[in-house]
Amino acid sequence: MNHSSFVKNLALPLGLLLCLISQNGYSFNKLKTYEPRTFEMSGGATYFETTSNFNDVGTKVNLISSNKYSLLDMFLESRYVFRDFWSVRAKAFISNAESKSTDFNRTNSTLNTLEVSGDWMVYRGFMDVIPELTMRYSLDQISNTQDAVLTSEGILEIIALLKVQNNYQWFSYYAGGGYNFRNERSSVMPWYLGGGVQWKHSFLGLELNGFQTITDDSDKGGTNEAIRNTLIQRVDGGSYKFYTVNPSHIQVQANLDIGFSSGFVVKSYIANSISGQNYANGMTVGIAMNLLFDTFMNNPHKESIPVKQAEPTKQEENYQIQTQDGVDQKLFEKEPEIPVAPVKKYNKVPSDDDIQDQLDQAEMSIKLKAKKRKKKK
């Protein structure tokens, strides 16, 4: 498939631009974070190179005549996290592939793949549980008569994954597996297992990942399988990176994330094949950047208006109450308090003599009051 010079000239500068604005890359550290109402921009590049394959029984076989295949994938990704721990993601790839053989060198640059996905943290506890659904569509379709290098499988893929992870303060681990339906190809089971140490916003870890064919390709054992192998030998220098029947692969990977803040992280990784079947044996390196933005719902920037407190009114020092207004000021005078006769308190129970004395005093007081009344009369 031939492409215009415009696409070829655009691929490299656009790829460099993407490297300056990125996050979760092609196969970077797979720990997911959920900061509600945040927006992430990611971009970067991965480079793959191979000079050998794993054949159908898993034996490593070098490409004939020192042939070589290389692939540069550049991507741009965006992700938005909603309030209830679920997110949506969109991603686009631009690819530049090159094959070198004894008779001819081929290159192909194209806007390759579009990808959309959604994930939701259904359980948050000792292990976070995250199901994810992804749809990937390759724009660069494959034709058995084409003369351009292959940049992808050229098909529609639907991937369902179940992920678990745990983020401790200094150590994190994660695992995942699922099902990848590949239209017109064999279905595979992708999986990964990893962990590492982290400090502040940085991370250093190891990971084992790969995929295993679980359903046979419809072309297995037929004429079309031979036609596909002929195309691979002609345009890809014999590399089994794409378009093979029933591929499987395992690789080991080292991840390094350097975080300057929670909103700016540089991600990198290096991976190397350790086993496989009907797949390329090679090394991959990647670098990406991640920018995290708070939306206006998290950071409304509302300025609170200070409440002005009323100051008490000061009275003049020479202020005097006006009494010459014709009103009898005696009405405002307080009534004299009536004195209350003190009650004699006893520290002990009174004796019979004390009681008799009180009765005598009371009787004498009554007689005196009676004489006074008679005199008044």
C-alpha cells in the first residue's frame, strides 16, 4: 500500500511532538490511578526491532540473509476520570515500519490505529478490582498483494480485561488477564503480572506479560496460510511481528517512571522476548510523558468575599442623661429592697430548753402586739 509523501513527511515531526505531551503508553507501567474529575493527556513512542522469530514449536530462528524488521509506534492518548471511579479513554497511533532484506528495503508510514476504552473500579479495598473494555480498529488494512511493510494486524479487535492492583505507600503490585477477539484472526488471551517500589511520584518495577492463542485461526493448515507466509517473507523481511497464524508470546519488562509532580510524570520501559510461537523475537523500548489536569469541578477558583463586621458605635465621653424633660424621674428609681430577717442556724438539734425559750419569746411578742393594738383603739 503506497502512501502520499505528505503522510511520510508528517509522521516524524508529529511523533516528536507527541513525545512531548504524554501518559500510559503502549506497554508501560499498568497501575491505574483514579483521581475523580481529572483529565490526562499522554503521548510518546515505542521502538521495536527484530532479527529472528519463534517458529511454530517455539524454537528461535534467525531471519534469512541478516534481514531486519523495525517498527516505530507514536501515540497520543487522553483519559477522563469521572466521580464514581470510572474512566473513558481514547488513543491514536501513527506508525513507521521498515524492513531490510538483501534485495530490497521497504518503509511504510501511516495513521495506523484508533482505540477507545472504558474502565471502572468496581471494588476498592485490599485489592482494587477493575474491569476494562477496549475496541481497537486498524486503519491500515492488509492485502495479500500489497508491497508496503505491515504496521499492524489490520483488523478490528475487542478486548475484555479484568485487572487487580494494590498501591501501598512504597510497594505496588498488579495483575490482569482477559480475552481478545480478533476479527478474521485467532483469538488470544492477553495477561500480565508485575510489581515494583515507588517513592513519591516515581516507580521502578518488573513485569512479565504476553498473550496466548486460545482459538485456531481460520486459515490454519489451508492455502491462505501459505499465502500469508509469502506476503510476510516479501514485505516484512520474514518477520513474524504481524499476520501469522496462531501466535503466542512472552516477554520480560522493566518499568521506570520519574515523577516531577502528580501532574507531570516521565514513563519509560524496556522489554525483551523470552519465548513464543509464530511470533517475532525482539526488543522494545518506550518513552512517554503524562500530564494530569484538574477540571474546573475540582478547582473552581471561587474567591470568597470577606464578611465585613460591624464596628461598635463609640459614645462621646461627655455624654449625659437628659432629666429635664418634664417626666417624674422617681418612676425610674429602683424600689428599696425589704430586708430579710436572718434565720438562726443550728449546728445541732435544739434541746427542750431552747424550744421552751423560743415559745416563751413568741408568747411575749404576741402579748406586746395585743397591748399596742388596744392602746391605738
